Amino acid sequence: MKNLKMTIVLATMTLVAISCGPKKTTENVEEEKVAPKMLVLYYSQTGNTKAVATEIATKLGADIEEIVPVQLYDGDFQATIERGKKELDEGAFPEIQPIKADVNKYDVIFIGYPVWFGTYAPPVITFLNQVDLNGKKLVPFCTFGSGGLESSTKDLAEAEPNAEILLGYGVRAARLDAMPKEIDQFLKAGGFIEGEYTKLEEFPEQHPVSEEEAAIFDTAVYGYPMIHAKATTVASRIIPEGTEYLFTAVDSPREEKPDMPPAGEMQVYVTVTGDQAPVFTKVIR
Ligand SMILES: Cc1cc2nc3c(=O)[nH]c(=O)nc-3n(C[C@H](O)[C@H](O)[C@H](O)COP(=O)(O)O)c2cc1C
């Protein structure tokens, strides 16, 4: 009887202890769920990627830091091409200033860069080589002359096999005006900020280009020296601003540059808004 009484007392005490323990309120459970720590890290030589990084960090209210090479790339375009190419060819990447942020503290890291030779610029390679990003969610973003988000994202996935690479954002340097609105949609679609966004329909199947569609393609790429191609097939879809075309095009040899081999087949995205001239938004080679 005495034992039974003791057992009842102990059991009651245990129950009281459990119910008095630290309790998770609905609010702090919610907070843990919706507030991953986010950092925006970027390299930018001429300011384009910096503009995108600033826009992202401002919209997220996230911490932001620039990756700064010890020896700046402060030569002209040709000098930068030569130095960058040499570094890539030799695998000798530039030293960078120590990163002040403790990346271990963050769950999601937005990594921004200009596309150089189809991938992220060498200071970002140095950063990736020296920092442990295992288990992080990485969001690539970039600026480029014609394209490179897809190829650089693939390289990032290879360089960081133990990180989760999320869908990235890329914009042509010539279209930076369109960037703030696109970033807003991008961050909402990724669930990083709240708000409505337009989910675009898939492109339908490609069909051979009509004369009118070929003219849209030619106008969009006219004067851009890196594209010397003719459209073969196309598909289009409605977007909030107008119509978006996805062209398949084939590069042709350049008489003036016989040493530059044709790049083969490429995908070219073109947007037509109202009565404005068609513009290409990115090329995937
Ligand atoms: C060395 C070098 C290589 C580049 N390679 C490419 C490239 O492969 N593809 C491309 O579309 N643009 C290329 N660009 C253009 C840059 O990506 C573009 O100007 C970018 O917006 C610069 O960003 P920043 O102002 O943040 O430095 C290259 C520019 C430089 C200087």
C-alpha cells in the first residue's frame, strides 16, 4: 500500500514536471519556420551585380557583403579578359580579402557574380574553395552580356555537391532597368518574401519559324556581336508584359572572324512588350 502511494506520488510529480517544462508557443514555432538566416554575398567588377545584390538584400532585409579581391581587376575590358582567362587556364585564382560574415550562422546564402567565360568570375571560385558551404541552401544570381546563369549554376552544383542549389536569377547587363521588378517576382516565387507572383505557363512545343517570327529574332539580336545566328524553330507564351519567345537558333561562321568557330545550337529568349522593339533576355548555349 505504501509502495502504491509512493508510485502515485512519483507519477504525479513526473506529469507536473513534463507540463511545467519549457513550452514552445505557436509564435516561436512559426518564427523558426519562416525566418531562415539569409546572407547575400557577391563579387562585382563594374557595379551591375552589386545593383542586383543590393536589391535582393534590401527586399529580404538580409545581411550583405562584397567579395573583394586583394588585387583589384582595375584594368580595362581587354586587360580583364586577359587576366581572367589566364587565371582560369592556370587554375590560379585570385586572393580575396577575408570574409567578415560568419557563413556558419546562415541557412541560405545568395551568391552573386558577373558571368566570365560562361561561369562565375574567379574571385567567387576562390571564395567557394575556401569556405565550407556543406548543408547550406545556395541561391546563385548573376549579370551577363548574353547569358550564363544555367552554365554557372551547373558549375556551382559540381563545386558544392553537399549544398542544396536553389533556382537562380540572371539578368543581362543591358536590361538592369527590368531587374527590380523581376527580383520582386523571383523572391516571391522562391518563398523568400510574401506576396503574389505570376506563375508563367510552360512553353508549348517548338515549331518552324515563320517569316514574322524570324524578323522578331533578327531585330532582338541585331547589333549584338556575340550572336551571329539564324532562328530555326520557336515557341511562345503570354507573360504579364506581353509575349515571350523561346527561339532555337544556329550560329553561323563569321566571315570577318574566321578563327572564331560557330558556337552551334543555342536557345534565345526574346520578349516583346507592347509596341516596343523585341529584346533578347538571355541565351543558353
Ligand atoms: C573577363 C570577362 C568575361 C566575360 N564573359 C562573359 C560571358 O562569358 N558571357 C556573358 O554573357 N558575358 C560575359 N561578360 C560580361 C559580364 O558578365 C557583364 O558585363 C556583367 O554584367 C559585369 O558585371 P559587374 O558589373 O558586376 O562586374 C564578361 C565580362 C568580362 C570582363
